[in-house]
Amino acid sequence: MLNVALPKGRLGEKVYDLFARAGYECPSILENSRKLIFENEEKGVRYFWVKPSDVAIYVERGAADIGVAGKDILLEYQPDVYELLDLKLGVCRMAVAAPKTFRDDPRKVLKVATKFKNIAMDYYAKQGRDIDIIHLNGSIEIAPILKLSDVIVDIVETGKTLKENDLEVLENVVPISARLIANKSAYKFNTEQIEALTESLAKMTERGNV
């Protein structure tokens, strides 16, 4: 039985739908209940819902054999897992954004508000730019408006929230999407089973059935 960690929310529902159409359905997961764990012995899978940012922890620690996590989580926390497949779901980008009137002065330390500290530090380190990281957990867009920061580094999907707050994208940092990941030990002992599932999911994504 493969233990599969799915991210709660809309993305998780899309991910489960992809698994189901790839031949790994579990009807009980669609029932309106408060259960968090669902099994289909015939298909050899056990699904459970967890907070999206926790998926990689469950997989890395072996509570889940495989799971689906955003590339942003993998880059930020760098869990010791195998990244097997880009599922091409939850497609967005990590970007630098600022007020439309902002002009960067390279002589000054750049104040960067973000909840993705490591991604931001790595991005600016490659540019040799001195920065001051301001770690926030929510409402990142308000930071430059209130002069807490010069710019923000955050996930951008449509850009609508930025526009509504008179912000604009200055630079794209990295593309983001949902990735299939595996626990290294589980992969070693269940290689055939995990590779078969990965191959089935890959066929679905290649067909554009996402």
C-alpha cells in the first residue's frame, strides 16, 4: 500500500483527479466526511490530506511514500526527497514586485519582504545585491505600500492582487508548479510500484489532461 500525501484545497482536488484518471481512484475520498485518510486496497493506495506546506515533511520523514508539493516549497525548505515529475498543475511564478514608482538604487541595501526567505536570498546572492530580508507570513503586498520594504518576493498567479495594490512585477525569479515527490527509502524499496504510478501520471500530463 502506497501512502500518498495530498495537499488540502483546490490544488489537492485537481491532483487527486489526476491520480484517479491515471488509474488510482479512491471513491471514498469524494464522500462528504471529516475523514483525513482514505484507502483503496485494490489499487494499493492510501491517500491522506495535509496542509500544502507540510507535504514535503510527511514525505521526507517517511510518513508518506510519495506526495505532491509546490516547487516553491521544495526550493524554500530543500527537503531530502526525490522530485519525480512536474504535474503541470498550480502553475504560477515566483516574482519580484514593487510599486510602479519604485526605482532601485544599487548603492542602498534593498529591503525585501517575503515569506520565501531562502529563495529570495539565493536569488539576490547570485546578483551580488545587498538585501535586508523582512520575513512576513501574509499580506505581503502591503509591505511596500506602508514603506516597510522596497520590494516583495512572492508567488504571482494572475497578477490581479498586485494591480489592485498598484504594484507591478519587476523580475521573474522561478516558475512554480506542483511536483510529485518520493521518500528516498520508500522509492528504493517500492521502485517498481512508484515508477508505474509516475509513468501513468506522466502520460496524463503529456496528453494535457490536467
